[in-house]
Amino acid sequence: MPVRHIHPVLQGQMTLWDWLRQAPAFGVQAVEIYHAFLSDAMLPALKAELNALGLRVSQVTCAPDFTHPDPAVRQAELDAMRQRVDWAAELGADAVRTTAGMLHDGIEPDDAARYAADCMVALAEYAIPRGVYPCYENHYKDRLWTREDFSFQTERFLQVFVLIEQTPVRVNFDFANPLMTGADPVALLQRVAHKVHHVHAGDRLPGEYQHSVLGEGAVPFEPLLRILKERGYAGYLSIEDGQAQGDEGFRRSLAFLQAQVDRVWQTQ
């Protein structure tokens, strides 16, 4: 997931094609594509480029505002997400990342949680027949948002999670986000591991927004990966590449994660 390239691509400093053409040189098998990079018009060219490069798409990474107090806004967000599900299906991805929504003033937490869960379930009803799962993330703040996510605090994430736990909605688990609030990512993953469909393998230091090179922050990778292995996880580990050391930092992240995967999955 090219977090460090989101603003350069959106601001025209580099193109989506520039980024995609770099990916095979790193040895990655798939890319995760941010929703704001996409449009109906460019989808055929994107499919052709991905095929030419031998790249799959793990997930279309979206950020709907399902906690908005205005039902018309929530409906518009849901309609937009249905379009993004269609994009994911067209690109061969079986997941769209969903957020709860922004932390809005003047709305009761129980109401916000219910709005978010209801929208996610409605999205799943549209998405799953198309082979795509909505994956709810323990999320901080989208790059295009003006406010933090309602789910930023672990207790709020779990408040929504309980409402979607018995539904087809799944989870995109972020390794690093819990560290921003002093929460324990291992305990959180133990609680939700049975619903995890896609993983953001990020790293950071406690309380810091800036991503670290994987293995150079404080995320406890080995116990997190062991939980996934014990649950039979066989999905994507998507490096959330927001670190500040450029391509060399990304190479170190890839090497670290590969070594961790080899150690954990080869241990009986």
C-alpha cells in the first residue's frame, strides 16, 4: 500500500503508472490501490497495465464516512462504495477496505456505531455476491479526511466490531495503529483474528503517526504473525509503506517481513 505516494499521485507529482511500474522490481506479487486513484474511465488501461506487469490487486482501499449524522450523506457514501466494489471485482480484488467514518461532533457513540455497522452490512449484501468482502479496519485517519476515525480508540473499534461480528463483514487488521493510543495490538488481534481477511503490516513507534521501516518501530511482529498462523490465515500481508526513508526503507521492510514470515510459518 503506497502510503508515501498517495499525495504525490493525487497532486500530479507522479502518476499511478509510475508507481505501478516500480513494483515488480521490489519483488512484490500484488499491490493495494487507494480508491482516489481510480475512476471508471481509467479502469481498462489499469487492468491492461497490471496484466502486463504481472501484478494482482489485494484490495481497493476506501474510506467511507458511515458515521455521518446526515442519512443522505451516509447513503451517498454507501452508493460510492458500491461503485468501488465494482472496481475491485473488475480488478480481481476480493476486498475493499472500509472505515467506520469520521468522529463527528454532537452524535452519540452508540448512534455512530450503529450507523457504521448498518452501512457495512448493507455494503456486504451488495459486495459478496460479486466476490468482494468489505473489510473493516482499526483505523486512524484517512489522508483526505479532516477528522480522526470514530474507530481510532480501540474501545470504539470493538463497539462497531461487536455489531458486525455475526455478519459477513470481515476485518482489515492494521498492526501499527493500536500503538498510537497505547493499545496492545496482540490482544486486539486475538479478539478479532477469526474475522481477519486482509492485513496491513505497518510499523511505528508508540504515539507517533509517522510510519517506521518494518522492524524498526515497536510493533511485535512475531506474536502477531503467530496468531494469524494459528488461525490458518492465508491472505495478503500488505506493507503499509508510509516510512520516510524512500525505496531503501521499503526494501528493508520487505526483507524484514519476509524473514518474519519464513520464521513463523516454517516453525512447527
